[in-house]
Amino acid sequence: MANRSTLANAIRVLSMDAVQKANSGHPGAPMGMADIAEVLWNDYLVHNPANPNWFNRDRFVLSNGHGSMLIYSLLHLSGYDLSIEDLKDFRQMDAKTPGHPEYGYTPGVETTTGPLGQGLANAVGMALTEKILAAQFNKKDASLVDHHTYVFLGDGCLMEGISHEVSSLAGTLGLGKLVAFYDDNQISIDGDVSGWFTDKTPKRFEAYGWQVISKVDGHDSGAIKAAIEAAQADEDRPTLICCKTKIGAGAPNKEGTAACHGAPLGDEEIAATRVNLNWPHAPFEVPEDVYAGWNALDQGSDSEAQWSKTLASYKANYPRQAEEFERRISGELPANFDQLIQRFVEESQTEGAKVASRKASQLAIEKFAAELPEMLGGSADLTGSNLTNWSGSKTVTAHDTSGNYIYYGVREFGMAAIMNGMALHSGVIPYGGTFLIFMEYARNAIRMAALMKQRSIYVFTHDSIGLGEDGPTHQPVEQITSLRSTPNMHTWRPCDTVETMAAWGSALSRSDGPTALALSRQGLACQPRDAKTLGQIKQGGYTLADSDGEPEVVVIATGSEVGIAVDAKVLLGAKGTKVRVVSMPCVELFTAQDSAYQNSVIPEGCRKRLAVEAGHSMSWYKLVGLDGAVIGIDTFGESAPGPELMEHFGFSTENVVKAIERML
């Protein structure tokens, strides 16, 4: 059996060889963290390479995702479905080994990382979900949920502000099964970080309430083992293990320097490294005794089999809870969920009632959360404004994590990235609230949810200049357009309680991507609909109020502007003008419908089209065409009462009427 240093050296040579072959990549971090990874994966990590999705596995996150050859080497060596040929294809088109780890590409990769700090945030979400599910399902005689979350991170992750947001919350919530390994090598792309990163990191994390194990030699397996065991022994605090390492360890001329951070070592240095490591083998050649030392298939199978026995016993003793547990971790909704949505939508049709869509959202949460205990809500310090809580909300605390509501504090970015970790973990459906304008703070985590196709739901209230006196710092203009331009994102801007209910139903039903709900502060009148129209809301856009005969003009509106469009139609109808009003709460869903449906709503032959939305006009030109027009807002707002602002910027019945008359 190969010794520890030889096992770790397998990571080093595979990493440097793959980067060299690709002529692109980051060999330094994998080479520097190889010894830490060897101890963790061979002595402590509970996982099954034959079943990467086994629920009770430990989660491993590489937050410094540029060092992706570290995790690819680990997965290959330990027995996952990742061949040596896959490693040779590092960073190539359609490979299972992309430049940064990507969820869904590579078996065993738990989350997409690369934007530094977000892997740490995802890990916090995973560890928090583990603690919540354990409190909800574990019994004294059966622990179904019992695993650790381990995360590797570097100097860059700790420089990013998100590391403060999520580490602070992790300490407050006492996430004792979260263990972070800080690769303290003092090198980033620009060189020695002492010129720009002099934080007292151990003291910083101690202040958060973490257990901190400082000055661990990251190349000493005994010291690493002792640190991990101390981390596992503290069940009340997350642990930061500060490992002093040499970036590019083993490369005789480049280790410890920025030269090995983000570039291939070069043929000459690789040859010297092979000699230095006493590794006489050709590129991508791994001896059988090294493979044998890494192989985790038997141990992984045994671990899963033991857990399966626990699950079988749980099923026998707690059949109803077991059924609910299996449904939740599978991500499946109750069998009657589609019927529930339709019923809730129909029940919401109360003509004339004025309800802010943020309040309508709370009414929807009240109904859906009563049916879906996996809904895990929260808000970034705006619960009373976002209305993300409901009568059954129970706060998650460090001492009682059996609840379903998280007070994230003023941490929008952290909240969104933690939600991604929750969704990836499985067993919960996370939703979180803030003002729409502050999606900018959370923007990159929202993008990552879309990239990973995760069911995260964002409740964005105060959706336009209509919020009023807080002024342009708080008034969204370009944010909805930004969300709509994000691939795989569904953005809903409902016009009343009915559409809000349908939006929530769509968001919860969707298992292949995130949803953003843009909701009003001001009251919105409920629009009249028949049964057919109610059934068409889920298609993203539909004819809300039609003309007698073929329309001369089609008005497309969303949110609070739908009521204005309907009023304009009534006024013009009295003059004999034929106007069709299309409500378009979700552009992405509408444009995903077949051409026949789209044409039935917005006829190709009707070239006179007007879009009305209190947001940036950019996203509407595809639908209105060259002969159409848009009433939008392409400047920042002002500080004044909401109704005055809407009038000032042209969002009035009279202005819509004038715009239509100009078109005709």
C-alpha cells in the first residue's frame, strides 16, 4: 500500500499534468492542499463513489473552485465515474472536467464554484439544512440525518465580503457540523497578499463564534488529523482549521510563488517536480498500489448499507414520517399539487378587492406552506416589509432548528448563496425576501442558482417607482430586465392576487431553475377572469380583456400597470377603438409556448402593440416589434409619493390612451 505522501503526490502530478495538457488552469492550490485532502478523504469523509447522490453522505465543497483539478483528482482516485481520459480532457468542450467545478457535469461535485466565497456560503446552507432536517426527522433511536459539511477555501474567499455575511450567521446558528479548511498560503494572482490582506483571520472567526484551530501545518498529516478530530468533537460551533501551506508544493522552483497560481508549470518545472516527488511515472499514469490506497468504493458501500438499515428501521417504526422524509429528499411534490394550485388560484378570484401583491404573496405562502412543510423561508431583515412569514412560521435558532423560518439579517448576498446550498442539499425548498432593488447585492448568487438549475425562490417586493418616498436609491428600474436576461430564470410580476397565487404555484412546481417574484407595495385591484383565462395564467401571458372582433391595438402590461391598461381599453372602447389587453406576468414562460399559442394572444397580423411597465423598456421590443411602442422608465426615479411618481413618469390611464391614439 502506498504511503500518505505518495497518495497525496498523486493529486499533485495529476493536477499539474492536466493543467499542462490543457495549457490552462490553476495547479498551485491542488498541489498545496493535497496533503489536507488526502487525510480528509481517506480517513474521515463519509461518501459512496458508486452513489454520489446518497443522501446521508458528507458534503465536500471546494470554494476556491479555480483549483478544480484537486476535486477532479480526488473523485477519480477514490472511485467515482470520472476516468483518466476525463482528466486528460480538462477544460475541453463537453468534458466532465470543466475549468471550474460545475454541478451536474461531474459526479461527486456538490456545487458550482469559482466566484470566490460562494462555496463557503453554499456549505453554510448545506450544514444549516442538515441541522434543520435532523431536528425535524431524527428520533432518539434513529438518526436519518447525520453528516458533516467540509469546505476548502483560500485567501480570496476570505477577502470577499460574502465570507463575512455567511460566517457570521453560521456562528450565530451554531453549525457544529460545518468544518472549513483555510488554505493559508499567502498567495493570490497578484502575488504575496501581505500588501492587501493582513486580517487577523483566526480572531475574526473567533468573534463570529467559531472554534478556530490555528497554525496547523497543512503538510503534516498528524497535525491535520488532530485538527479534524477536534473539529468533529465540537458539536456547538463551526470550525475553521487554518492550514499553513505552500502553494504549488512539490514544484522545486515555483512553490510558494504566484507563478504556479494560475498558469501551467511548464515542461521543465514538471520534470523537476517529478524528480522532487520521486514520481517516475509518465503523465496520467497512476500505479495500482496508489489506486488501491485511494479506493473508497467498499467503504462507501458499507456506509450506505448501514444507513439503509437505519432507514428500514425508521420506516417500520415511523412509517408516516419516513414517507414524508423520502418524498422531501427526492424533491417530489405531493401527488395532488397541480389540483391544489388550481384550487388556490380559483379561490383568489375576488373581483375588485385591492391587495398589494406583496400581501397576496403572503396569502399564497399561507396556503402553500400549510401543504409543503419543506418550504424554508426567510428575509434579509425585511420580514415585515416582504411579508415572507406566515401563521405557521417558526424561527430557526441555534438551540432549536426544527423551525421553518430564518432571520438572515442584512445579508442579501449571503442569503441567496445560502439558499443555493439549501436547495442543493435537498429536503427543503428555500425562499427568501428583500426589496427588488437589493437583488443587486445578491445578483451573482441568483445567477449561480440559474446556472445550477436550483429551485430557489426570491421574493422581491417594492417592485417599482410606485414604492414612493424612499426615492431612487430604493426604486428599481433596470432590475427586472436584468432578471429576465438571466438564462434559466423565471421572473414573475403579477398584477393581482390571482396571478400572485399562480406565480407561487409555478415557482414551487418548477424543479429545474429559480424563480423571482417582483411584488408591489401598493394595492392592486383584482381583475375579472373566466375559467379559461384562469387556466392560461400559468402560460406566462394571456388575453385578460379582449376587444369585440380583431384588435386594432394589443396592449401588453405587467404588475400594477395592468389595471391602467384595462382602464384605457374601457375609455377607448367607448370611442369604438378595439383594444386587447394582454397580461404578461412571466415573459420567459410566454415565449416558451408554441407559436400557435403566442399568436393567439399577440396576433402576428396586429402590428400596433404597446407595452406598459414601470421598469426599463429594453426587454419589451422583442414583443412589440418595429411598429410598436413602450411606456417604460429609462431614467432613475425621484423621491415623492408613489401615485405622483407614476403620474409624472407616464404610468396613467390618460397617457396610455394618448399613446394608443398616436399609434392609430
